[in-house]
Amino acid sequence: MGKKVKRGQVELNPMGIKTISDHEIKIILRGADDLIMSGGRTMLAKILAGSKDQRILERGMEHSPVYGAFQGTSQKEILAMVDWMIIHDYLAIEYDFGIPLLVYTDKGWEIERETYTEELFIKLLEAAEYQEYEFVETLKDLDRRMIFLLLDKIADSGNKDFIVILNAWHSFEYKKVKSRIEEVIEVLEQAKGDINKKPKEETISFSANKKWLSIPAETRKSLERNVWCSNCCDVVQIENYTVKESKYGIVLHGTCKTCGHEVARVID
Ligand SMILES: [Zn+2]
């Protein structure tokens, strides 16, 4: 048993945890995003544990991309990790009418902003791919610095697929963001060919991969062998695939084992 640390009214107990990996830190911070000034440590531990607690489901928190990310670890141990995060100044507690709620510290927010931007980058790319241009409306009131970070990332990607959705986004935005969007469109228009830099898969895939892996191995195998290839005009086996999230469920993107043509399969 570790030493208990008293902070305000909340008793923190990191249970002797020495260190937490960067990846775990990112996950915990991502989980906290839905709870800032609206939920506390226990709620965060429940999200990460994938708890079916009514209070989680009522607030739709099972949709967090890190819901169940620490499945298999006890809620008590996860809570200890959360407490470690508070003691190490990634998260803090603020009281609202005596109720302890989570907030980001500057240090924590700097990391979370990066994670969240990465996620938005992927979502925006998917929205462009599936022509869901209304997605840009959700960007309007986000943290301004994060939006500029996102636009930098898009400019760096050199990916022309973003141009159409950037035009849609442009029509919604305030002046400062508008002119940055114009600059980015110009950069992309001048980008040579299809650089199509692949974004880091790590951030997005934790939820899609988890859903995929929750399907029994036998079923997964038969799904892999049951993919339509438009080039072969036949049902083929998919290989070298990645798992992504989409509006319709998770999607496998890969190549046909027979001819190498790109194939995809939605798992709903
Ligand atoms: Zn084929």
C-alpha cells in the first residue's frame, strides 16, 4: 500500500505507482476530456475500465475513444493511476459547490491538445472521404490554438483531399481562422502530386481496433475472407488492412489477396 496524499477534501492514493507510460498518460488525458468541470476521478476510472455504470451510459460516455482502454485492470488500480496523474500535475481538481471535478493543468492540456488535434485531423480526413461536410460545424467553437495546430497539420500533410472540406469549413469560420484556411488551401493546391502522408494511426485506432478485436477470432477470420473486390468481381480475402472508425461501423481498408487491388469492408 502506498502513502496516501491529502489534497483538499479528496484523498489521493496512487498505491505506490512509480511511473506511467506516455501512452497511458495520453489515454488518461483523453478520457478526462469529457469530464472537465463535469465529472471526477471515479467517473474517469469507470470510462477507462469500460464500466456499464448507469451514470456512464446516461451521459453517452461509452462513446469516448478511450472507453474500456484499460479493460482488465481493476477500477481501483485505474483510480490509482488517475491519482498519480493529479499528483504529477497532469490533472487537477477544482471544487464546484463542494463537488470535486477534474480539470487539466497546463502541462496536461498541452499533451491532450496534441492528441485531440490528431483525432480531429483523422476525422476531418474521413469526413472529406465520406463527404460529410457538415462535420466542420463542430469545429467552430473549439479552442483556437488547437484549430491553428490542426490547420498546420493539414498544411504539412500536403494532402489535396482536404481542399473540398476546407472550403466548406471556410464558410463557417470567423475572420482569423478564415484567412488561415485560405492560406492552407493555397499550400495544398501547390503541393506536388499525392503525397498522402499517413497520419499516425495510434491515436485513432484504439477504439476501432478494440471493437474489431472484440469480435471472436473465428468470425474475424471469416470476415477477412469475405470481402468484395471490384477488380476480381468476386469475393476475396483482404490483407495488409488497417481498422478505422466510420459512420457505418468499423471499416477494414486493405488489399485483395488475389490481385492486390484496394478493397474495403464495413463491419456493422
Ligand atoms: Zn482482386
